Amino acid sequence: MSAMKAVSVLISVRVAQEGNVHGREIVKGTQDEIPAELFKDLEAAGYVCEPGAKKKPALRDDGPTIAEYLGAGYSASDYPPKGYASRSTAEEIETAVADAAAKKKADDKAAKAAAKMRDAILSDLMKLSDEDLAKVVDAEKVAVVDGDTKDVVIGKIADARIAAQG
């Protein structure tokens, strides 16, 4: 006779029973005994737990794939969403995380280049007189309003030039 283990039943399920070809059902919400060798598998599947142990909430299986998750604007490193089981393979997740890291690196590099370009434009514009800045505003059709300070006008010119480079 195999050793038996006391359990709290979380989900009703049929289990093996010595001497009974069809096994027997253990019922949700009860305390019961099962063959000890079945415990780890039944616990992992969420059918039983140790008596008095807190039930681990079951993960939902209707969540997004990694592609759907990223398409919704979420970070690959946060997949799967809390409370959901993964619907993607480990390889798909690993690829998505690597792609996201590469994209972030490229975006950071582009942002640094744009900031460097803006700084160079600002530096050149700071050297101009008010009259020369007014000529640039007219020539490049930069929208300025009365009351804009010199720094604001210079910033608007720089931003317009960067936007024109696209």
C-alpha cells in the first residue's frame, strides 16, 4: 500500500486509488488524503495544497501573447502581465526582450544625436544679434509672438530647423 498524504482540495479531480481501476474523486473545499507520489503534480496543477496553506491564485490563461502585449505599448520586460500565464514561448519572450533592448539603445543614441544637433544650432543662434534673429525668423517663417524672449525665439528657430530635417 502506498503512503498517503493529507491535502486541502482546491479543485475537484479524480485521483488514483489502490484497488479501484477508476480511481475516486476528491472534492473541492474538503480535506482528503491522496497517494503521496501524486502530491507534487496535483499541487503544481493547482488541484491541492498542504492543509492550512494559503491557496495560490491561479493564473489566467486568456492573456496576450508577447507580440500582442508589445503592440499595446507595454514593455517586454514586464511580460506576462500580473495574474496571467504566458502564452508565448521562452524563445519568443527572449527575442522580444532583446529586440526591445536594441530599440532602446538605438532610440537613446538618436536622442543624444538630436540633443547634440540642437545644442549646436542653439550655440550658433546665440551669436546672432536681435536684428539678425529677426531676419532668420522672417526667412524661415518661424512662428513667434510679441513677448517671446530672445531665448524663446532661439529655441523656436532651433526646433523649426530640427523639424524641417525630419
